[in-house]
Amino acid sequence: MKKYILFLTAILCVYLSSAQVLKINQMGHDDDYQRVFVKEVQHGEVIEIATVEDYPEFDSDVINMSNGVQSIGLKIEVFNYTEGIDISVCWGECLNPWNFDFRPVELEKDGKEVFKVDYSTNKIPESAAWVTCTFLVDDVEDFVFHVKFGDAAASVTEPTITTNRAYPNPASSVVNIDYALNKKDAQIALYNILGVQVYAQTLNSTEGTAKINVADFAQGIYFYTIKVDGKAVETKKLVISR
């Protein structure tokens, strides 16, 4: 019986450790321009915002659903944008234009913080942009979603990666990264925990397995990023341990 209880406890701990910490509620405005709840955003969701609106924006509340204080970081990536647009992002502070370097925001249990992406252009409605929003809890990816600005006529396409898997992970000597892309002009870059690039490899085909020798790298947490046309498409964690 004791072993059974320990087993259930271990399963519960694994479940809790893998559960998402954050909940994100999309907000809108009523006729008096008061913020109102629209819907709960789902992990991986693509939210479409028409640029024919007077003030195209994505507005939301980010809520800490854990039992304690959490340090919430943010990474913003902008893809497929047309010339003449201006994007600003608010997370603890509002930054503009493209070099978003946000300080983490500390959230208490059930605490919330406003997250907004504002969009403006002199080419409405032909303009378009794709913004990938990645929230991190203690530097670990927790919640990702995408905001697509532009109507049906705009030339916005989704990020050009279909699969991405690293193994073994943790790795000790060699790590294999399977990938499948829509374009050949791609690269895998490896970064240490400080954000310093320590390795890069060009991908010469649209599908395959990249092998990276990590035997001489120090143990610790790394992040590998797949870039297409020089822009980051996806980033995941890699652990090196011996």
C-alpha cells in the first residue's frame, strides 16, 4: 500500500510539474471603451486581428495560476511583416520597435498583468504581420501563441517549421535534432543560458536530422533555435548532462 501511495504521489508530481502556470484571457472593449472579457487563449492558438479596425491591437490579462510568486518573462518574434508598419508591445513596460528586451514581471498567486500588442500602419488594409508571443516561467517556456494582423487579402503565412525534436535530451556527447521545413534557407543555432550563441549549423535540406557534438560543452541548460530566412521560428530547451 505504501509503495502504491508513493507511486501515485510521483505521478501527481509529474503532472503538476508539467502543468501550465499561466492563463491568458483575451480582452476587448465595450461601447464605452471599458475592458471586457472576450475568451481564454489556448496554448498554440493563432488569433487573427483585422487591420481594418480603427485601432488594431491584441489586449489580454496574463494570470499566474500557480500557488506562489512566479517570475514571468516574455520573448517576442515578428515574422512576415510588410514595410511601413509599427508594432509596440506592452509587458510591464512598452517597447518599440523591433528589439524587444523585456524584464521579467513578478506575479503573485492569482496575480495578473496586462499584455498588449499594438499595431499601426499607413497601408491599411494591405499590411500584415505575424507576432509569436512566448511566455517563460523562471526562464522555461510555459505558454506560446500567435497574433496574426491582416485581413484575408494580406500575405501572412504561418512559421515554416512542421516538426522539431531533439534526442537524447538530456544529452552528453551528441544530440540529434529532427526537422521538417518548408524552405531550405534554414539554420540551427545553440545558445547557453546567458543567451550567448555557442554553435550554428546550416540546414541544406528541407527535412532531415542535424547532429551536434556537445561533448566539449559545459553541463547545463541550453536553448536551440531553428531560423528560417534569418528569423527565429522555434526555440526549445536542451539539457547537457554527464
